[in-house]
Amino acid sequence: MVLNYLWAAFFIIAFCIALFKLIFFQDVEIFQKMVTSTFDNAKTGFEISLGLTGVMTLWLGLMKVGERGGIIAIFAKLVGPFFNRLFPELPKNHPVFGSILMNFSANMLGLDNAATPLGLKAMKEMQELNPEKETASNAQIMFLVLNTSGLTIIPISIMVFRAQLKAADPSDIFIPILLATFFSTITGLIAVALYQRINLFNRVIMAYLGTMLLLIAGIIYYFNSIPQEQISVISQVASNVILFSIIVSFIALALVRKVNVYEAFIEGAKEGFSVAISIIPYLVAILVAIGVFRVSGALDMLVNGLGYLIGLMGLNTDFVPALPVAFMKPLSGSGARGLMVEAMNTYGVDSFVGRLAATIQGSTETTFYVLAVYFGSVGVRKTRYALTCGLLADLAGVIAAIFLAYLFFH
């Protein structure tokens, strides 16, 4: 319901602002730009969906090999006690837990191309257990919100962008991003748990969360103990070695169990095309709405208005130039990435604004994109409180990113 009104609001607000500009500022090109934006973003939505086809085919094929070989079941048992409490609707030790874990792991390693098909696989498996096919289940909402909170241990792509722009230390945003995404994830988890009345103080949940905290602390300690110039290289190598090791383990275990890995791969891969095609209408709908909202100038007005209010309160406004990234990130990953690069080029890659923009970019996921793609892939139309909790997680991540940027870089 929230998504329904918000989607309509993008168009109505954009129309009102464009009409105001046309009447009072004689901006005769504004409506042409908005119409052009609808066509461009419709094309972009189609191209993104089509571009997903190859990756989807690859990873759904590999997941089928993993299922036949039994390694997905092994993963499911490892996280079963924790996930059984976060996803009480799902049967114990169900293979979907393995898919959920694989998706979370790929996101943590900053491997977006691998994370999406794994997430869609998990969503499809949960949809098979969902009694109301057009309404998001509790399990799907918990999964999606944790996904959109975007816990990232190794933000490879952002470090690469900073390196390309000649940052003195491309990896100096590593710890702020890790901490910001942790706050975002915890906020998303608490929000959904309150809706679903899940007891987060359960001993098993606390044990797993405590282990995760120790892991994060250990990673921070390790990367603080090595030369700064090595962090980016080690992060990139480690992520890809881990990912390829998982692929090889899928195949090796399947061979040991005498599975025909080639046939299993082909069977799973066939699902990739149909899933990619099914998300086109949902993705086009979101991207077109976001496009007209941005082109109309509504996003700029929102940022400038907020900056003015912050100034009136006597607060430091140095962070305001980085806010466009914060507002764009839940709407469009590529749009936020472009704004991040623009901020780095305008203010300097090692400036406070440049570093803050990078931290915000890594602090959360693209909530509207994830909602459109994940729910669209399984035909869920009623998303319930998923968007509300996802945006709360985004807000927490952005606020944490701002405070951490002041702490580390100001």
C-alpha cells in the first residue's frame, strides 16, 4: 500500500513542480525532459533486466549443482538455529536457508552480481512456501529488509572508484562503511522483529549476533594492522578467492556424490531467463517514476530545503552537499553512484564531502530496486510493511554514515 501511494506521488509531485517551472519560470523544456526521461528509464529498466539474464543463468545453474551435491543443505544446517528464529514460518533445515546465507555472504563481500540471482533464488523458494501468493510473507519481508540494509564487509566497488580518482588512501572509508552498514542492518532487524514480535534477546540469536560482532571487530583489527595501501588489494583478492572457492566446492561435492553436474547446471540455468523477464514491468515502473521525480528538480529542492533548515538550526552544514547520494541511494544504485562520483570530482576525492558521499553510498542498498526486482520476480503485489522497514534501515545507515564521517574525516 505504501509503495502504491509513493509511486503515484513521484509522478504527481514531479508534474506540479514542472508546471510551476513552466508557468513562473518559462521553462519550456521541462516537460520534454520529463517525457524523454520516461522513455530513457523504461529502456534502462529493460536493459538491466536483460543484462541480468546471463548472471541469473550462471548462478541459478550453480545453485542447482549445489542443491544436488548437498552443499546447500550443509549451509542450511550451519545457520539453521539462527535462521529458525528469524524466519519461524520456514521449515527447519529447509534448503532456502542455504540460499539466504549465500545471498547475504555475496552482499557482505560486495559481490552484487552474484548476490542478486542468489537472492531471487531464495525469494522463489520462500514463495513456494507462501500461502498467500500476492502478499509478502513474514519470511520474505525479513529477508528483503536484511538484504536492503546492505551489510557490507568489503566495499570493493567503492574502493575501486576512489582508486581511479587518485585518492591518497582508497580504503580509508572501509571501517566507516562497515560500521554504517552494521547500524543499518541492526535497525532493519529490530524494525521487522517488532512487527513480527520476534524475541531478539533469545540466547541463540544473541550468540550468533555476538559472533558476527566479534568477526567484524576482528576484520577491523586486521585491516588496521596492515599497510593502508594493501587493504584494497587484499579485500579484492579475498572476496574473489572466497567466491570462486564456493563455486569449486559446489562442483567438487556434487562430483563426489556422483551427480551429473553439467545436466544439473543446465536444469537450473533454464530458470534464469524466465526470472529475468518476469521482473521487467516492476523494474520499469520504479525507474520511470524515479526518473521523472529527479528530472523535475524535486530531488534538488528536497536537498536544498533540508540544508536550509539545518542551517537555521545552527548546525554544521558541511555534510549537505553529500545528501543527494543519500536521497538517491534507496531509489537508484547507478544514480547514487553517479552522484557519488560527481561529489568526488567537485569537492575532491579526499575531501570531507567526497569521503562522506562514498560512505553513504556503501551504507545501504537500493531499497526500491530490491523491492521491485525481488517481489516482482515472484509476483508479490502487497508488500505490507517491507518498504517502511527498509527505509528505516536506510535512514539509520545514512545517519550513521554522517556521524562516522565527522568522527573519521572532519
